[in-house]
Amino acid sequence: MDDEEEVLLALAETLNHQFLDFVGGPAYALHITKILEKLCQLDEATVRDKACESIKKIFAQLRLKDIEPQVMEIIKRLMNGENYQSKFGATSLIPTVYQHLSPASQQELLALYI
């Protein structure tokens, strides 16, 4: 792992649910997920996995029904990404959010996954 990857890994580890207090609380969580979403698209598996893990921890702190459209957009962007690495990120997030979404969104996730 080179220096750049180490920095990105540290960023993915730091921007988790514990960082929410520094950005104003759960109401601003989606600002953090935008950065982590970009990290979920990287080639380096350790960075990508840590970024996905951080997103999962953030989602666990939120009421997903309240931000369902934004959660769906994150997953759609990752599934429709230019590279297969972004699809890995999306498929790791789906089990975390699936049970908290509306039936219509659950169907949409299934269609994206299959």
C-alpha cells in the first residue's frame, strides 16, 4: 500500500458515525456519505471496504425512512458506476438498508441487484 492509499484508508476510517458530531449531527450525515461514496468506487479494496463500513455505521445512527430517497440515490449511483468496484460498494450496503426501506424501494433494490 502506498502513501496515497494509506491517507485514503485513514480518511475512510475517520469519517464514520463518530464523526457526525463534528459536522453538526445526524442531520448533516449525508455530507459525509458523499465523500465516502467516492471512496467506495476506488480500486483499492481495503479503502473501499472501510468506506462502505463507515457508511453502514452512519446509516445505523439514522432513521433511514426519513432519508430513503437519498439512500436510494447513493445505492443507484454506486450500482450504475463506471467500474465494477462501485457495484461492490453498493451490494455491501444493500443488506444494511433493505429492511428499513419501504416495499417499493425494496423492490427497486432487488431489481438493481438482480
